[in-house]
Amino acid sequence: MMNIHSAGTEPDHIPYLSVILPVYNVAPYLQQSIESVLNQPFQNYELILVDDGSTDNSPGICDAYATRFERIRVVHKPNGGLSSARNAGTQIAQGKYVWWVDSDDWIEADALGILYEACRENDPDMVKFHFYRVGEKKQLVSCNAEPGLYTGEESRKQMLEKGFFRSGSFSLSAWGHIYRRDFLTAHNLTFVSERVIGSEDYLFNLCAMALAQCIRVIPDALYNYRLRPGSLTQRYRKELPEKYTELYRQLRNRYGQMGLLEQFQGSICTFYVWHLLHGTCFANEYRITESHSRKERRQKVRSFLKDPDFQNAARHCDLHFMTWAQRIQVKAMQLGCEGLF
């Protein structure tokens, strides 16, 4: 049970947007993130800062802003991870739409106003947009979907095909979308802990897109994703194959509950085999580190090529969107030919 202490007052009117910042030990970046929201010309929003048990000066920064700005509320809670912090912020959100923004990133000027204009006519369940990847340079990254309004069965299938088969370029990050809060509540859409599954955003968005009746894609880049040295994506993660296998199991379970497993089983299996294992876990396992020898790397790859979940998924892959070279690699994975990789 979470012991949540909140500071700041509830808004005296219902805001259009709830911007939720999960905060954990990001003191050097937090001010830029908060100020990028406060400086928006569009003012019909609330800002919820969720301090997830930070041990640096982040809690003090959050409280200082809350005392100065009525539209800011702060939640202090024991450390539970990113998913836990997002869920805690959503529980107290009042806005019609919710945007989860990572607190070491920041949003573009007038991002909220652009999102308001994108939502007010059709009340879409989700809005998807481009973003910038910021390291030494600021690089525009397309969300890889044509701008427009996606409604109906065929549109949903089109979006999910991109999610499953083009996930490397079709952003599935939660911060790359906003969501109508009533839509989240109606379908009990919350985040599963990243300590349990390989990517909380993959599971959340592949389920959200399957349930959404209306998705709008806009041609605007609204978010700045900061590349930080030493992030999880740049380190060897021993538990990754097991976590991605759990993600695969939960995807199958959720789609079964929605009555969509038969329709999308091949897509889910391909996503697991090609994107999660081949595209991510192989690169992770073959990463050279002092504590991870070449022999251990190869043994680990061989072991999960023999895993029953993997073998079952490999037999049911949908190869329709794959090149011949990719199909040959899937066949090699089915046969356990680790040497090829």
C-alpha cells in the first residue's frame, strides 16, 4: 500500500490538460522540465509532480514550485519506479487529457496549445506527435504515421501493424502521446511496473491503440527527449530476456481478454521474436562488458532460443512484412542456430 503525501491545492476548475511529471533524482534537469510547462501560452492545465522517493534535492525543488504556483501539485511517495509514479499522478489528475512527461525532458513552446487544437473538435482517445532527440545535436524524429484522424477497424489495424512491425521507428513511448482521461478510466488502462516487464510503454500503448476508437496524428514535434550518458538503454541488462518474455505473455493475455488474440496472434509473436528478442535482447547479450564473457553471452542466447515461449512464438510469426533476409534469420532462430548471430 502506497503512503502518498500531496502538497498544493486541487484546481478550482477542471483543467483541460493534466501534465504529470514522475520525478526521481533529476535535480539537474528538473527546473528546465517544469519551466517548459509553466512558460506555455496555453494556461488551462494543471502540473502534477510525483516525487518517487528521490534522495537528491528534487523533492525540495518540487515543493518550492508548488508554493509559488497554484496550478502545481506535488505527490511525495515511496520509491516504486516510473510506472508507479505515473499511476499515482493519474489517480489525482483532473484534466480531460493526460500527458506523462519525463522530468529530465522538456516540451516545446506552445505544445499545450497545439494539443488543445488537435483535441477540441473530435475528442480523440489519443493524440500522437513527432519529437526531438537531443544529445550533442537536436534531431527531429518522426512518429512514422501520416497526419490525420484514424477511426474504425481498418484504421486501428493500420496503427497496430505499425506498432507491432515497425516499433523501432513507430514511437510507442508514452510521452509521445496524450490520452483522454475518460478513455483510460473506462478501460482501466494503467502502467505495469518496469521492474516486471521489459517496457511498460510497449504494453500500455499496444493495448491503448487496440482499444481506441479515435486516434489523431498531428505533424508537429512537441517533445524533447534528452539523451543521457549511462541510461538503461546503454547498459547491459541481465534480466532483459525474462522481462520481455513476461511482456509477451501479458500482451497475449490482454489481447485474449479483448477478444483480439486470434486476429493479432501473428503480430504479437513477430513483435516478440523479431523486435524484442532479435532486435533488443541479442544486442544486449552480445554487448561486451567486464562481467559478461563471450562464452556467457552465447550460452544465454542459446538458452532463450530453446525457451518454450520463444519456440511457440517463432512458429506463429507473421512474416508478411519481412524481407527474405529477415525471414532467413527467423528460421535460424527457430532452429537454434546461434552461431549465425
